[in-house]
Amino acid sequence: MKRYALLNPLNVAVWVTLFSFTILTNSFAGSDLASDSLTDLPSKLQSFVDSGETTGVVILAAHKGNIISHSAMGYQSVEAKVPMDTQSIFWAASTSKPFVAAAVMMLVEEGKLSLDDPVSKHIPEFKGMLMTVPAYAYGPSEVKLVKPDRPLTLQDCLNHTHGLPATAGTEAAKSIKERVMASARSTLDWEPGSKWRYGSEGLHVAAYLVEKYSGMSFEDFLKKRIFDPLGMKDTYFMLKDVPKDRLVEHYRREKGESEWKVDRFYDPVYFNPAGGLYSTAEDMFHFYQMMLKDGRYGGQRFLSKQSVKQLTTITCGHLEKGDHITNCFSALGFRTVRKATDPKTTGLNPGAFGHGGSGGTMIWADPTNDTIYIFMRNNWGSNQAPMVKAFQGIISVAVE
């Protein structure tokens, strides 16, 4: 993207966005897409930047394998007046989680793991793990330890029903293995599979098993088996490796404040498989297009059709709560829509799957209409739901 020193950077960003968007929509003239509604999208999202609801966003939408919208609004860096670019790199946060599940399923297909396997079969340190229950008969502040009715399984670790707590030991860990071993020394908070609680401990267990049975670090496995073959050339594991001229600054504002302030990046000493990736909208598109195409992309098979179905089928729909978003439930590493009743599921059909990230990123793939929705930002402190609703609402109408 060219930048002109004599022009206001925000004006440049808007102009480039509108220009690139015009190319995209014109290329689909005469297709089944409602291009008139697509042309409204940049200005609609720009209005959220202008009103201060966000410092900047990048969106990408694809239909039937073709990118129909890829636009950038606002700033990559407010202080430096660097306009957002479609190739800007975001902290992906929890949109990292589906990659853990995909990696596990590759090893399941190879016969090295089974979703029903007790974790203790593969990690002996988990043998004899106990569960903490209130012992009200002995006083309200006391607990007792009991043996759970069934062992913790790999599937429990992938759908947030494992009951593994975050502890001082897990939080202080300096590697995936160290964090898993700290989990093995803890006690379960409930019967495996009986409750849902969002967290990272189960994903660490799953990532460790990938390391154990592949003979590679988790980063190397992802790079060699998923990222490189998919062409995800702009996805990074650690903050220090991200090109600084493309990194989207992380901003925060407290309740009642109007000013966005630079916030520190999440920067652990090891790659956190549950939330450590940095990536672009285009790279995420490659992964989700592979998932929509039943595990195939670019003439290469990554996962079987059956594995994709397992990864994206609701596994905890019997529970009262199975996700942060209303009428969504955890599948395996992904969240899946049962019914679109939340602003964040606007325009989606039952069976749409994806994930979000704590900076406000939201990604969905909808098999019913073969559409991918990618909304990326790095802000804490404002509600992304109206923005996501506007984005998905316009795209879903365009592809009807």
C-alpha cells in the first residue's frame, strides 16, 4: 500500500480501502452477489472508527472460495498515524485454539491418538487424578477429594469440559510441557465432561500430546503440517518475530473513558498454543477455506471429511452453558452455532463454526452458504458486537 506524506494518513487509509474494495466488487459484477450492498461496507465500518468505538479493523469475506471483500479502516498505530492495511498483523489471541484441535485430529487420523483416550494413557502423571468437591458436612470452607466417575479424556481437553484449573504452577510455567505437568499436580474442579469453563489448560495438554507423538515442537508441527502448506506466510508464534512495521498496536480503554491507550502485548516466554499466534486476515482465510472444503486446499489433503465434521460438531450441547455466545456451543477447538440469536452470529446458519479472540477478532465459516467472515481488531474496552453485526449482516445479505 502506497502512503503519501502530504496527505492525512486516515484519508489515505480510507481512499486505499475504497479503491481496493471497488476492485473486488467490480470483479464480481454479474455474479450472484449483491455488490450494491457490499459497497456500503467500508463506510459503515469507518463510522465506528470515526465515532471512537475502535482504533481500526481489517475485514475479509469470502464466498464460494473467492474473496469478495478485503478492507482496512482506521489506524495500525494511532500515535504514529500509520493507516491500517489489509496486510497488517494482529495478535490472533484465542483464534489460535482451533489450530490445536486440527493438529490433534491429524494424529488421530494417523492412529497415534483417539479422542476418547484417557489423558493418563499418554501422560502417566495424570493417573489417579482426583476431583475437589465441597464437603459441606465438615464446614462451608472445607473440601474433600474424591475419584471422578470417569477419567479425563482428550476430547474433554478440546471442548473446555476438562475441569483443570489454572493454578500458580500453570501460570508460572515456561514451556508447554511444564504447564501440563503443573496441571497433572492439580485436582479437577468437577467430573470431566459435566461442566463447561473457558480456559487454556486443556489445550496445553492437547498441544503437548502433539509434541510427544510427532517428535516436533508444537510450533514446528504447525509450521510444517499446516502453515507452510496452506501458504500462511504471515503467521508468527512470538511477538519478537513479527515485523514491527506491520504489527497492529494493542489498545485499551477503561469503562467510561473515551481515549484509547496503548496496552502491553501478551508476550509469554514460550508459545502459548491457546492464544499466542499473530496473523493476518488473509492467512486465516486459507485455514478456514481448507475447513470449509472438507479438509482440502490447493490440491492437498490436510484432514479427512470425517475429521472436519468431528472438529466442528457440537460436543457439549447437553450442558446448560457451552460457550460465551448465546446458542453457541463448543465443538473441538471451534465454537459452533446452534441458532443465530446473538449479534455476533448475525447472518449465520446453524452449523457455522469459528472462534473469537480477546482483542475483538471474530471469525466464522458457514458451510450452508459457503461463506467466510473474518473481522480483526486489537482493542480492549468497547463492544465489538455492533461492528460484527454490521459486517456480517451486509455480507450475509450480499451472498443470499
